[in-house]
Amino acid sequence: MKTSQSLSKIIYLFAFIFLISLSANAQLLVEKEKYGRADSLRGYLSPMRTCYDINYYHLDLKIDIDKKAISGSNEFKFTATRDFTKLQFDLFANFKIEKVVYQGKPLTFKREINAVFVNFPLVKKGNKNSFTVYYSGNPTIAKRAPWDGGFVFSKDAAGKPFIATACQGVGASIWWPNKDHQADEVDSMLISISVPKGLKDISNGRLRKTTELKDGYTCFDWFVANPINNYDVALNVGDFVHFDDVYEGEKGKLTLDYWVLPENLEKAKVQFAANVKPMLKSFEYWFGPYPFYEDGYKLVESPHLGMEHQSAVAYGNKYQNGYLGRDMSTTGVGLKWDFIIVHESGHEWFGNNITSKDLADMWIHESFTNYSESLFTESMFGKQAGQEYIEGTRKAIQNQAPVQGIYNVNREGSGDMYPKGGNLLNMVRTIIDDDEKWRSILRGLNKEFYHSTVNAEDVIGYINKQSGKDFTKVFDQYLKYTNLPILEIRVLDGKASARWIADVKGFDMPVRLKVKGGDFKFYNLTTVFKPIELAGATKDNIEVDFNYYIGKLVY
């Protein structure tokens, strides 16, 4: 008996050392990555960025489709947060800045990589003013949108131009000048896009007017009444047709507008009717009212897969269920709804309403939205189906790099922020063990941080306070390390004891266990072995609630 137990310990020891080695190598790869001046200029909130608060943009662009070029201006209305004589805005270096105008006069400026530093006469704290940047050039062409950033110039089935933008991660300054940091969202915005006559531009917000210009172009003016993060600002150009609907939501009538290519009109009517209102009903139940009633809800067909462009969600899932016809969970339930409609619309609450201040905390956007897929599944097919769906997504988790990124250098974490983050949130729900309280937390997050930018501490602190439980170390383990916490259980003469093995010092997490055939019970465990009451336990009959995404070692 002692020999067998010792052998098990030796096997476990080598296994654990191997896991730690893999994790250390993954962490080392992250730590060894070099960050330079370009990363700091893009990711750091320097005094020349914090000296002014953005209140309003007016982006006014003309698209030369034949030359794949754009030209125009962006007006920055701001409030000075302190006295300053120099500020920074951002625009990729492949664009030519024609001039920067302030109070009718040109200002001097200097470029450094993709940052632009503008010299002002003394601007006093509290002063409200504006400057306008005039620019032109050929935007970066995205090779694999939406996973890389830039413009997509393509054609529809009739050979007409079909154009879109996508720039999450790389940043909006890849195609228009702005203060390109997520911490400062503009309060409202006018987007004016001029395109050749016969085409339409569909952007965020509501269409204010359409103007036929003398040069054969048509200008579309879209006004965004709510705060919007820079990467959500989008243009979509094509020979679109339109149909609409209304959703009776928690805040009244929500307009639903759909813009699609003519050849897909009938398919769109069927697919959108089957998915949009059930999605809105589910997410308003779980998260609270749709956050942008003033700007409406739109789906816009795009030449790429999709993006969460606020109030103008880009849709390219080819009018089929699943993710391009595939079930991301392999449970079968993922083929019963349209992944892009559900996932990208989920970002209206997490990503657009609640926005991370730093790209390092993009897990707030993606983890909650990944989890929203499970909640939508639950709304449609029951709690068990929803939890089986999220458990099924674990197959995509790599555990090779941390979910949380590097602060101040515009670096998000690993792609595990989607399925690993979603499973983490489902586990938090399991531990809270009160579905109504959990729903109130999700709704409360969207109310407490309505139209706000946040960091990890804000979100985790809110969950801790409202749940009455401290999940800080749990989030630290799953966000900052690649290892899963390992539940180590020892069984000797029918008596069991258990502990956690984790990277986080003092890690503790309640876990639901049972002996096969029995009922689950919570056990509050730490990194120190503690006796647990599991009558009739053997090393082969102890079961862990499947909602826990952990490692397990029983001997």
C-alpha cells in the first residue's frame, strides 16, 4: 500500500514538474518579447495624451475606389484636462498629413512612427476647443480581415464594389486620425463618407442625411449619439438593399435595420428573423437593456466574417448557423443558431458598453462575450445545454500564454481569452450557486459601468462585492498563468483529503465534489491538505462537477 502510494506521488511529481516547465517556457516567451518606442507610443497614456479629453469627432472622408485611396479630415473637439502646449494624436505613417488647423491657423507638428505631436499656443485647463487634421493616402489593405486590420476592397456577385473596414487590435489610426487609446472614448461622433454615386455607405449610428455632390459622389452622414470606442467606427460601402423591423425591448421600441447585398435579401430576411429578436430577448434578460437605443441596432453584410462595430454589426457568416457552418462546441447545439449574430451582438454589452481601458484587458470583451454564447444557448434550450456548450469549447484552449496581456504597450493576451475566459465565468457562476444573484451581477456590471471604460480590478472587484465572495485569486490564476489549478486528492483507508496546487500564492477556491451515485457538495479548499467528508470514497469514484475547468490528481 505504501509502495503504491509512493509510486503515485513520484509519477505525480514528474507530471507536475513537466506542467510547470511548460508554463515557465510559455511565460518566458511572453517576458522575452521586446517592446520598443512604437509600442509605448501606441499603448501608453502619456501626458501628451491625457492632457485632453475627447468630446466629439467629425470624420469626413472621400473614397477613391479605383486608386484604393482615401482623403479628408477629422475634427477633434476636446476639453483640456490641464494646461498644455503639445498633444499627441495617432495616424499610421503611410498617410500624408496635409495640415493641422486650430482656430483658423495651421499648427506645426512632428511625426514619430505612427504618432503625431502637435504644437499649440498655451491651452488652459478647462478650455473647450477643436482642431482639424487633413490627410490623404492609401490605407493598409487587410489580408485576412477581421483578424488583421485595414480596408477590404472587394466586389459583390454583380461585380460592384464591396468595401469594409476592420481594425480591432491594430487600432483605428490605421485608417483615420484619432487619440487611439481605448481609455478615452469620444462622447459622440459624426461620420461623413462620400462614395461614387450608385453605392451606399453604412456606418455607425443613425443616418442624418444624404447629399448628392457635384463630382459624381454621394455623401452619407451618420451620427453616433453615444460614446464609441475608436476601433468600432466603421464604413461599409456597397450596393446595399435595406429592410427593417422593431423590437419591443426593456427601454421601449428598438429599431432594427438590415443592410445586405441584393442577391442575399431573401436569405437575410429568414436568417435575421430567426436569430436577432431571440438574441436581444436573451441578452436583455441576462445583461440589461441594449445599451444603444438612441443609435439603433443594425446588421450590415460585410466581405469579412464579422465584427462588433457598435450599432452597425458587421455580418459575413453567409446566412448559415454555426461559425461558417461549424459548431464551435462540437455538441451539436452550436448549429442551432447563427454564431456571428449572437457573438458579435454580445459585444454591444461587453466591449462596446463596457470597454477595457487597456488592450491587455481585452479578456473583458472576449471572455464575457464567449460566455454570452452559453447564456443564449441556455435561454433557447435550457441550462444543461448552455453549460454543455461552454464545456465543449474547452477543446480550443491552448494554455500556452496568459489570457491577460501586457499593459501600456498595446498587447492583448492569448486567444484563450475566448474559451478559457468563458469557462472561467461559468465556473464563477457555479461557485456563487445562485442564478438570480449571478444574473443581477451581469446586469449590474452593465449598469454600474454603463458607457464606461474599465480595468480588470473594476470588473473583478464588482463581482467580489456583489457576490460576497473573493474571486481575486481565482481570476489571477486563470488570467495571469497558463497552468490550470490542480485538485490533488489523497484517499487512504476510505478517508479523503484534498488541496489545490496553483501558481497563485494562497490560492483558494470552493469545489463541488461527490462520490459516484451521490450528491454534489461544496468543499472549501486551499493549498494546504484538508480532510473532506466523502463517505465511501476511493481513488476511482470521486467526481468533480463538470463545470470546473481544472486539473485533477487522485491517488
